Amino acid sequence: MSKPPLYHIPYTFRRVENLHILLWLIKDACWALNLKIPALIMIIPTMLVAMLITYQTRKITGELLHNLAINFWITANCTWMIGEFFGWDANLIGPYGLREFSVLPFGIGLLILGYYYLVYMHKPGLEEQVQQQTKKVIQEMEAKGRN
């Protein structure tokens, strides 16, 4: 029985992803504790790091699609949080508030992942393509002295 090929994530990518988890948890903890100003401030670094991760993975299609979905997830999450903080989560426009509007970015993220899992993932030669994309990114980073 052959082993599946090893999938590598460059260390610098993983380090930024781990930072992102920390920022997101701080933002959500502030939300849960009703610490409005710190939670609102944490939107900025959380979103910026999510965008950086998406940019870093732009050449690895599967990673890019997942990170785009995460960007929309955080956007929805922040929209919902702002709605709760300012009382805009209900009856902002008719019966709808920011909580209902947060369904739009959640939905976009789900559509992106739906495409990935229902269409893209079934492409012939996908495994080889992912390996080539990842290898190319790692080689480019090594050439620049960043890994």
C-alpha cells in the first residue's frame, strides 16, 4: 500500500495562520464579553491578516478558495457583531438587521466552498496540480530567502 504524498505548507504561511487564529479569538472573546471598543479594534488586524493569508496562498488554488471563504466568513462575523453592538441586528430595514445581512457573506463563502468540493476537487490530475503549485510556491520562497 502506497502512502499518499505529503502536503507541505511553508512555515511562514503557517506562522501567519496561527497569528490569525489568535487575533480572531481575541476579537470573538471581546464580542462575547461585550467589550465593544476592543472588539471593533480587533476587526482591523483580524481582517488584514486574513487578507494577507489569502494573498500568500493565491498560487495554490485549493488554499486560495478556502481562504477567500474565510475572508467572507469573518466579514459576516464582524457584520453580525456590529449589528449586536449597536442594536442594528433587527429591524434596520424592515424586519431585517445586520444579522440577516450577514447571511450574504456567509452565503458567498459557502458558494466558494461548494464550487471547490463539488466541481474543482473532482478535476482530473488535481493531486498533481496541487503538488506542482505548492512546490513552485516553496521554490519561489526559497529563492527569495523566505521559507
